[in-house]
Amino acid sequence: MAGGLEGMAEDLGIDSGDYDWSEEAMEDAIIRESFLPLLDTLDRHPDWTLTFEMQALMVEIMAERFPDELDRLRELAQAGRAELASFHYSDQLFLAYPREDMERSIERTIAVFDELDLPLSGVVFTQEGQFGEGMIPLMQEYGYTVAVLPRNLFKLQHADLPEPGFFERDGTTVMIGGRTFEHGESGSGATWYFLDDGELVATNDLPPYLGPLFAYHEGSLLAFEEDVQQRVDQGYRIAGVEDCAQALLDAGVIREELPPVLDGTWQPGDTDNVGLWMGGGGAWSGDDGTERDNGVLTLGTRGHRTLVAVGAHLGDDAALDEGWRELLLGQVSDSTGWNPYRTETEYSLAHLGRAVEIAADALLAAHPDRSGQVLWLDGDGTILAGDPADAIDDGPFGAEFEAAGGEREVTVEHSVSGITGLPVAAVSFGAGSHGEGSPQVSFSWDGEAYRGVTALTHEVREVDADELTCDAIGLPAALGVVGLAPDVWLVLEQQTVHLAALHDRTLGSVTFVDETLGSDEVATWRFQLATTAADALAAGIQLNEAGPVAIELPELAGDDDDDDSAAAGDDDDGGACACAQGEPAPRRRVVPILLMALWLTGRVRRSRSARSGAACGRTRMPRP
């Protein structure tokens, strides 16, 4: 849980006792109470291999505070007993952000595993079960070989396809996680036993949100082991996922071509797909707490754009390395998903804000004469003369939409973007009761195709809606691009509105809604409109990936006003530069959260005629 449990008991009106866990205490408990007991399981069953999905951040925490236990994990992994799957440094909601963020996340992950001499599996299963076709090229670039596509996400879109599911896309294996199947010709088969949050196995299904009640439960772990052993007695081999996939190929199982799959998560029917993380409210949304989906996601976009622009301006982003790390920490999915608590929201906002601060500090070091000023940078690092302001335009927007906000006053203003030259509709929501209707804007959609940019790419695609079995689905609107018709393309300015595009064929609409805006808060959402997919893509890149951004530079110590700052910058003794390059003010280090998302157990059952050792081979993932 990002940020720990401090203050939660008081907010709930219960006796805190030992409940006020700090972030570090929460991390330690997850490792101590739920992860290490699973290593004991491997000691008791030397012929089993278990697959653990974990972010590289967890590995760093173990190296810092559990070094002996990390040595033990390393021995198991090097012996092929523990398969370590890791595709992201932090548990990011990566489908909502540009490709560069994931590139940096994967590179950090590989660096952590290499530095600590841990073998990294070629298997990819991700936080919240996120899957998108844009992951495949990234996997290939960095040496991953097997993607696990959650069964529920696949079934929502292709309920008419028979089981099982063993696919490939451009040579990469895609397994449908959770599906059991037999291969009649070879007598081989595969099943999945546990595909869920790993911390539940050894704690009697109790999550870490319960504080001191979250503790190792010997009985539940032994019952789990007995159940798995029954599968062994039936002829199954407890194998890692990568070995399982290879054994199926060796047995002659044919991989079918993966049909189109829209970006999504592992429980789409319960969460409007990505909608829960991008505007959907939980138990503490709005006035009941501090869940602020749009606030977190828009700051994530701003952080990305700021780091990109400053890095391009400096020509070397070495000074921004910690800023990128802070950005990845702040993109954690827990802060906007399943009932995020106040500390989780604060965790993301603090890390994302720190990413912006680091970029501003680096820019100030290069321009100490601009202390205290707002500097506009283009995505290529060019300093702009000022705000590329809109031009007033009272003409029609060009797309039909309705805006509502319950008791909130709703106003609409039209203009032409000073950045893209496209028409803009700015929809503003005043303050109003959170419980009387959430701010939302609904656009007419022809319902014929799902149009947009595939997450983690610059590729616009259209998927015929008749090819899928879902009539409603929330999509992440990668780069803010959503096609309403062949010649009507929305582009969200994701520094103002970064919400899921809720498609509904029955209603013929695409809706953006924020159930987490507080009663005393106001908002303005800006939408742009293009008439071609190419123009929409270009605008999405300009607005949400690498376009103009305003950066407020901090005041140099001792500066009274801008004139003094400029004078200091002109001083021959370089006083301003010395000040900017001095030791930064001490800052409280925010310890990252640990999220051991899940672990998988792939099994291959071999017939007596199957080739010996078919499921036993280990392949170390090649390095880029």
C-alpha cells in the first residue's frame, strides 16, 4: 500500500493500536509475513518451481533491508526454482502514459536485476494485469519472450472464441492466464493454479490493509501446499511459466495468431476495464477522502512533459535521473484504483511533484538569471517567448457532446489552440455537491469501430466493433486520441483531463467522467478536435508527450525579487551560479512502496510418451 497506513485508523474512527504502520513497516511486513514463507515452501518441495511477479523496487528494498533473504532468493532463482518476472520498476499504471516512461522503467528493472545478479525471466505479467498490444514490441526490444494475457480481459472481447488460448504475435508467445487445456495429440496439458495477489497465500487471504491482522498463517500455507501436491500426484509438474510455454511448444502445441485485443486490465467487468483507475470512484472518493484520479493522472502527464523538455534543453538528462525515478514511483496504480486511501493519493502526488521539482532545479542551474520566473520550453528544448495562448473562436466545435455536473455550474468556451491550431472546447465545472452527480462529458460515437492510439506506441488503429463481443469498455485513450467517426477525432489535453474513454455501443457515446472531484473543487477540461487520424496523432504527441510546457523556476536563496536575481546572474564573480550549483536543501526521502502483485504457477502434465525433461529447461533472458 503506497504511503503506509498512518492516519487511517483515526479516519475510520477506530482505536489505532498497532495500526498506524509507516510505509517502511508496511513494506517489511509484506516481505516478512507473506513472501519469505513462500521461499520456505520451495525448501519443502525441491521439485517445484514457482513464478513470482514483482517490481524491481521490491528487489531494491530486499537488498537494503533483507540482504540475507535476498541471497536465499538468488540461490533459488539461479537454481531454476524461483522464476522472477519483472517488467516495470514501480507498479505503474503504464497504459496511461507514453512509451518513454516504460522504456526507462524496463531499463531500471534490468539494471537492478543485473547489479544484484538475479536472473530475470522472459515472462511478462504486469500490475493490475495490464495488457496491450503495444507491449509486444517493447518485450522484443528488451528480450522478453512470453506475455500473459489475463483470461477475463480476453474473454470480455472474444467470448465467442473457444478455449484454450495459446497465441503468438510477431513471434512472441501470448498465453491466456488462467485457462486450462489439454493437447490431445501429445497427451500434454497445462493449467494454472494461483493467479492473484501473492501476499494472500500465506496470510489466510488477509490483505496488508488490515495492519496487524496481516500476519503469516501457517495453516493456510500448508493447505495450499497440500492442494498443489494433489496436482503433482495427478501427474502435473510444477513448472515456471516460461518453461511451461516452452514445453507446450516442444509437445507440438500450435500457437494461433492473437486476435485484436484492446488495452486493458485483468478484471474489466468489475472495473470498467481501466475506468476504475481513470475517473472511477472508490470508497474514499470525493468528499469521503482524498482519491483524486484526474489530479494524479494530469500531474503525471505534466511530470513526463517537463522531464522531456528539460532533458532536451540540457542535451543530457543525467541530472534528471532521480526525477525519472520519482515519476515512475508516482505513476503507481494504487493511488487511483481499488479504493485508494489518502496516503496512497498523497504518495503519488508527492513523487510526481518531486519529479517536476527536480526538472525545475536542473533548469535553474542552467539559467540562474531566470530565478523565480516561469519559463516555457517546447518539447525539443527550445525556450519559447511565452505562453502559446489560444485564439478566441466562437464557432462550432465540430463534434456533438453533452456536459453535466449535477449541482455544479457547467460552462463551455470555444477557441483555437495556440499549439496545434485545432479547435478547442473548454468545459468548466464549478463547485458543487459531490453526491449530486459527477462531472462528465459525453460525445456522440458511431459505434462502428474502436479508434485510437495503441498504448505505448505512435500507431493509430481502428478495430471493427463487430469483431469484439463487448458493447461497452473503458479505454486509456493513449496520447489523448479517441476516434468518434472516420473524420471526427478527439484529442484530450491530458494536463487538464486524463480520464478513461468509456465507450458504449448501446448508447452510441464515449464518456469521460470524474467521480473523485471534491465538492469544493473546480475543474476545466480541454478537448481538441481533428478531422484525420494523422492530425490527431500529431496533436496528441504535441500536447501529451513532447510539447510546450510551463516550468516555474524556484527562487535562488537570498533573492528578493527578479531584478536582484538578474543582477546576480550578471555578476563577474559568478555568485548566482555558485549558489545554484551548491548543495541542495535537505529533503525528506520518501521510501518507495512494495507491491508484490501476484505469483503464478504454471504446470505441464506430461504423458508417459512425452519427451523426458520437456518442462525442465531454463532459458536466461538475453540482454539488449
